[in-house]
Amino acid sequence: MIANRRSNVLTRPDHKIVDRTKIRDGKVANRPIYVVMAVTVDGTRDILGIWAGDGGEGAKYWLHVFTELKNRGLDDVLMLVCDGLKGLPDAVETVWPRTIVQTCVVHLLRNSFRYAARQDWDKVAGALRPVYTAPGEDAATERFLEFQEAWGRKYPAIVKLWSDAWAEFVPFLSFDVEIRKVICSTNAIESVNARIRRAVRARGHFPNEAAALKCIYMALMSLDPTGKGRKRWTMRWKAPLNAFQIAFEGRLTPSNN
């Protein structure tokens, strides 16, 4: 695993939750399965681990996960992109104090549509676009106030959603467009999640947690057997790598390739 090579610094761990998995523990219950995916300085995507939760995870749980990763050799994390997992920012600060925690912008947008009528989706998306494409935090704040004035009365839950996530959303705005592309895109992790969902749904439910994790592990091991996806990703990585090198000067170890 790449996390065991201490010379590599991870640039973008994706902390994602897969669909809840049915596990029998006395009775069949839905359990979340968490996947941590990282991108190294070489542009290589790696699955660092999978963990089963119970839906009530907090800072203590994530501290355990991150401490395990650090003990396995993950010395530094530049950015960690996640989707509103409670307690996670506090745990990250304890293990890697300099890590920037960034809310997944794509998921923030998707969650916004949950509160909007379908006929308003295009209008809401258009009104939010100036917020997440703003050149900086001040401009984004102005655009968000405009969105709040236009839509706040009809969709107060969307305003609250963005307000609650604002502290983890704004780091995105201070970076070069190449870094924004890497942070904003969820294609890499979504393709992983899609493969896992197919494997899990084919089984229905599992007799225990170990069986569920084994099934997901086997699905992950079958990803991209030809290596073509990895090659395409690496080819697109050079421009973001240069941007990361400047933004995180002194922390990002150059590739020897």
C-alpha cells in the first residue's frame, strides 16, 4: 500500500461513504461502509482502507481511523475532501494539524437539490454557480447573499446547508483552477462506489461484518485490471501537480520519475 512508503505525501484523500450495507448482527441492519481513497504526488490513486461504521461515528471514530493510517506510514495529508462527516475535521486536526479539510462541492450541490422542486433545479444551479466559481471568498460571500435574497424564503434549507458547510467550503476558493478541478471532480471515487454497490447488491445482505468487508475488498481488487484508468489519470495530473507544488511549497515531495 502506498501509505507504507513514507516518502510519498498524499495530495487528496477522498473520504466517502458507500451505500449502507445490510449486515446481520442478531438482526439485519443497514451499516455504512467508509472508503478512503488517496492521490499521491505521482498521480496514483490508491484505496487506503475500508471501515464499517454504525451510523453514529464522531470525532473519536475518525481519530481511530486516521491514527491507524498515520501508524501505517501516512505522514502528511495536504487536503482531505469529504462530505459532511461529523467530527472528522477535529480528528484530522489532531493527527495532521496542517491538513485542509474541504467539503465536496459536487455533493454540496447535489444535496441542495434535495430541498428544491424539480422545476427549480436549473434555476437554483444557475444561482449557485457564481458562488462556487467566485475568484475568492469575499466575492463568494456576496454571491451567496444574492442567492439568499433570491431563494432564501422559498428554500431556507438550502441556505442553511451552505451556511453550515461554509467553513469547509471556502478553502476551495483560494486555489488555482487546476487544483479546483481536482477537488471538485468526484469521478474517481464515484466509479469506485459504483463497483462496490454492484457487488453488495448482488449479495443482498451479509451474515456478519467480516463477510461484508471481504466482499467489498474483492470488488476493490478487481478495479481497473488493465491499468488504463490509472494511465489516463496520470496524464491529467501534471498541471494540478505544478499547482499543488506552489500552493504547498516545502510539503509536497517531487516525484523521481
